[in-house]
Amino acid sequence: MDSDKTPIRVALLGCGTVGGAVAQKLTGNAAELAARVGRPIELVGIAVRRAGRDRSELGLDPALFTTDAEGLVTRADIVVEVIGGIDPARGLILRAMEHGASVVTANKALLAEDGPTLYAAADAAGVDLYYEAAVAGAIPILRPIHESLAGDDVRRVIGIVNGTTNFVLDAMDTTGAGFGETVERAQALGYAEADPTADVEGFDAAAKAAILASLAFHTRVSSADVYREGITDVTASDIRAAREMGCVVKLLAICERTSDDGGTEGISVRVHPAMIPRTHPLAAVREAYNAVFVGADAAGELMFYGQGAGGDPTASAVLGDVVAVARHHVSGGRGPGEIAYADLPVLPMGSALTRYHISLDVADRPGVLAVVAQAFAEHDVSIETVRQQVVVDEDGEPGGEATSHAQLIVVTHMAPDAALAATVDALAALPAVGDVTSVMRVEGS
Ligand code: NDP
Ligand code: HSE
């Protein structure tokens, strides 16, 4: 039993959406947290950018606030960084570690850009670096992968890790509306930020995919290694096409063990929209919720579901880390650091095995299906299903003289992404093909 009751000093960097909730819970639940840790946890200061901002609604002691973040990090045992972005967050974290503080952060952008530097500094200082909140908000997913599954072999992690894009795609599916107007609605409801670029272009999900892949495959993966497509090109007709196939469109982060054509073992890490069957558990993830599927050799399939953003849900994950790190402070020892021994190559997107759903507007005349099928065969892509819909012309006659065209919908079997992309290029160049109206990857079946 530890008889030392010296408070563990916590410094908070940032007091916005996440920091405000963390500060309130640290102070409001102080007695409970002390009982769980074995020593009191004392919030010694909160660094912010704007000193004069009215924060009275948080009910915190005004004396806690400072704009001297550099000074604050030198007088803490644990530094919680919830400023976000690369700088000054990185410099403050490194300075905190140099002064012997463990660090808890929610900063996926920094971890995915420069995680190894932070881990090396934590090792050099003998302190902890915890970041459960960086991926999927409240959902405990990083420690399950890093620790609970440490004795198993993770093969695949596939998830919906961005709430904003899930809200937008879900609303497009429900209302039939287009991308632009749905983003505006999401902004009005407070789900999308005024500048939604990081979310809708997939940068946020790519940073999270890099973190998930690093932990799952014991390999350094940075944001730059992640193949990324956002949802800005997803149209109402893509969503309709998915619906007709019994599918829904989701922005997926996919991390998997794989090998290329030459048999080189590696990993594929990618973020892109994909159709998934409505019967797939990830299809049931609605609104701004997140979910992550993990497939491991011995454990089989595991699914984690919950709120991926917001002050209170994210604070839950941050405080779980604070308690874990504080317990190490009391008992001695550290949590696991970076484990990157596997050092697997991140294979290019072209060698990822995927399936495509392709809609084509084609001339409705003899031999067209044969030339289309030939384009697939030339790229060694096998067709799983093909469906033709007669296009009703303006004169109201199916396949009438005026236009004589049809909609062909092809779903492929699994093939290297490069072969599928080359097939689409070849199709677009065929005289019989008027337009490639929709191309989307298919996952989960
Ligand atoms: P906010 O923008 O709401 O808050 C940022 C805070 O950092 C503000 O209090 C701001 O001060 C402060 N700050 C900014 N620059 C400085 C500086 N140079 N020195 C000191 N303080 C500074 O961000 P969030 O709370 O939304 O996000 C914080 C982190 O959590 C990010 O890394 C984000 O990716 C991550 N995260 C966020 C989630 C969410 O739902 N919001 C979910 C999961 C992770 P001031 O108040 O004076 O402007
Ligand atoms: N912008 C992110 C999202 C916040 O929409 O999921 C959580 O990281």
C-alpha cells in the first residue's frame, strides 16, 4: 500500500471542445479519480491561446488559466495535450518529456506525422506516451490492439473512424440529397466544421488509419504512407447505385496484411469510400458514430462501436489514459512504448486487392457487351455480375432511335487495384461507352 499522498500534478494544454470537458471531469470527479489511482490528481494549470476569452461556463478556477504553456509543462507529472495540430503541440510535448512528465494526447495529426520522434523522446525520458483518444474518440480501440491483442496476430482492421463523413454519407443515403447540400446541413447542425476539408478529403481518417496500422502490424506507418480518397466525389447517383445493389456507401479506413503479385509480404493502408452490403455490421453505423472491426488469427472478428467525437466522449478516453499513466506513476514502471520490429513494407495502392462496382452508359447495339467484357479480360479482371438497364429516351421509348443507349452495371471479383483502375481507363476510351457514370470499390462481401 502506497502511503505517499503527494498529489500527481496534471497540466492541461488546450481548453476547447476536448480540454474543457477534461478539465471539468478532472476537477469534478477528483475524489473518485484519487480513489482509483491511490493518490490525488491535481490540475495545476490550463494553457490556452486567448487569455481574455470568457470560460466562466466551465466553472473552473480562473487562476488555473495561463498563456505560458512552455512554463506550465515544466511543473507537471502528467501533461495532457489537447491543442491539436503539429506545432506548437510537438515542441510542448517534447519539452514536457524532457522535464520528466508523461504525456497523454488526442492529437492524431501529430502522432501520424511524427509518432516515432515522440516515442523516442518518451523512451529517452523513461515516461509514458498514451493517446487512446486520437482514434475513434470514446471507443477503446488502441489499447485493445496494442495490449489486449498483443499475443495474437491481427490480420485486418477496417473501420468508420470519421464521424463527420459518416454523418454526411448517412444523410445522403436517407434523403437522396447531393454532397454539397448535405455538407451544408451537417455544418448547420454542428456535425461538420466551417472548413470541413480535413474530414471530407479523408485526411483525418488517414491519420487514424496510420495509427491503427502501426499498432496492429508493429510497423511504422505515417499519414504519407496511407492511400487516401475523400468523399467529395461521391454523388447522389453513386448512393442510388449502392442502394440498388443492397449496399450503402461508407468512408472506410482499411489496414490489412497482404502480399503483392511478386509474393512480397506487406501491409495495405488506405482510406476511401466503398460500398458495403446493408447486412454488414458497419452498414448499421449511422449518423456521426464510429466503429472498428478487427480480424485476428486466434480471436476471430471483434467489433468496437461508439461515439468517435465530442467533448465528453473524447474526455472519457483522455481520462482513462490519465488514470493509467497516474497508476504507473504510483506503482513505478511504464506502459508499452513503440513496437515496430515487424517493419513491414507498406505496399502501393495498385497492389491492394479490391472489387469495383462500375456503371457505364453504353450504346445499345449488338456486340457492345462483348467489347466491354473484352476490356475486363485484357486486364485479367474477372466479372462477378453484370446487369443491363434499358434507358428510356426522351421520346418515352425504351432504347428508341434517338439515343439507343443502356446502363451497364458491372461488379468485379477481387483483383489488384491497378488492374481495376486500368480497366476503367480502357472502358472510358471505348467508342461504345458514352460515359463511365460511377466507379466505386466494394468491400465486405
Ligand atoms: P479546439 O479547437 O476546440 O481547442 C483547442 C484548444 O487549444 C483551445 O483551448 C485553444 O485556446 C488552445 N490552443 C490553441 N493554440 C494554443 C497555443 N499555441 N497554446 C496554448 N493553447 C492553445 O480543439 P478540440 O478540443 O476539438 O481538439 C483538440 C485535440 O483533440 C485535437 O488534436 C483533435 O484532433 C483531438 N480530438 C478532437 C475531437 C473532437 O471531437 N473535438 C475528438 C478526438 C480527438 P483558446 O481556447 O484560447 O483558443
Ligand atoms: N473531425 C473528427 C470526426 C473528430 O468527424 O470524426 C474526431 O476525431
